[in-house]
Amino acid sequence: MSAAPDRPDAVLASVSAAARVVGLRKVYGEGDATVEALRGVSLEFAPGGFTAIMGPSGSGKSTLLHCMAGLDEPTSGTVFIGDTEITGLDDRRLTELRRDRVGFVFQAFNLVPTLTAGENITLPLDIAGRDVDRPWFDEVVGAVGVSDRLGHRPSELSGGQQQRVAGARALVSRPAIVFADEPTGNLDSRASAELLTFLRDAVREHGQTIVMVTHDATAAGYADRVVFLADGSVIDEMRDPTAERVLDRLKSLEG
């Protein structure tokens, strides 16, 4: 990816957080079957940052991501995308916000099998009735290495190629924030490294904001910041992580 255009500090300072949650609780079930997946979580995610969310199985990390992305409704607390509180939005407005301001990369790819790779990448823009920025489209597909696969359908692509298409789809609309849920879970080490490098470059060179749930210490090492959850609560943070430091911290959580 080429260098980003100048972004004056005043512009960045005008938005205090790309996303934030305040006192977020999520409870499943009732009575003896009650499970408290999130216990009053409060976090902020700065614009142009790459945050990994980690924790043992059942720590609440995917629940947190889904509530932040408007895919699940919290039991209490508030979620903001930029200055917009999304908790309490009706379905239509929430759908519009996700379409216009949020990008998603999921482990399962979620590509439309009847569309080509190129059509899958531009699908969010097509649904919104927005024009495709062709220079930016070309740069994104070139960065993920699928320029020669745009006419192929998902069934004709490898798992790594499908995930790179999903990554391109998440960024081509220039969303305010990208949520990635275990994006490397189905990829081999080479494809994982390619996708994570693409995401990191989107942050460093284009000011994209990314929040990624992962169980992989190597993947977390690509982030600027790691937030550790356990039993539905934030218990620690790490800046400028490395895979080794993250692994050591995870071992202490699980021990």
C-alpha cells in the first residue's frame, strides 16, 4: 500500500474514539442457567489503531466484539461507533450504520457463492448505491494479492484467497472501523501472515481502525495493543505487543 495522505492532528483529535463501550453487560439464560458473558466492560478504541482482544475460551471476547458491531444486543451498558450510540437503534438504522461505517472480517469468510471475487468485494458499496473508488479498489485488491482472481467465484479460490477477498471487502468502502473475528482461524501460517500484514498496513498507512478477536499470540503480535479478558472482565492491556510477551501473559491467565 502506498503512503496515506496527510491527516492533520486536528482532524484526528476531533474524534475522541472510533468506538467505545461503557459498562457493557451481557447475560444469557435465566435462573440457574444464567451465564454472565460480559461484566461491566468499559473500553475505548482510538482512531487509526489496531487492537487485539484475547482471553481464554469463554472469556467473553467474541461476545464483546459482536455487541460492539451491533450483531448482538447487550443486556445493559452503551456502545458507540464514533459519536453515534448504537444501543437502542432500530433495525433499519442499525443496518444502515453497519453498512456505511463498519467493515467485517469473519473466520467463515461469508462470501456470496454466486458472485465473483470482484463482485463480493464491491457488494457493500453496491447495496448502498455508492460508486466504487477504482484507484482505491485496485490498491486494496493488489495489496491482498487477488488482482488476478477477481473473475473467480469463491468455490474456485483457496481458503487463503477467500479470506483475502473478505479482507478487501471490509476495507474497500473505507469504513470507520473494521471488526475481525478470528480472521486467521481457517488459514495456514503463510496465508495468515499475508492477511495480518495487510490489516496492519491498512492501519499504519491509511489510518484504518481495526478491532480483532484472536486466540493466536502470533496474530496479536501484529496489533498495536492487546486487551486481555477473563470471565467477562478486562484484566490487563499490553502496548506494542510481541508474540512472545502475549504468549507469556496468556499462560499466566490460564494458569
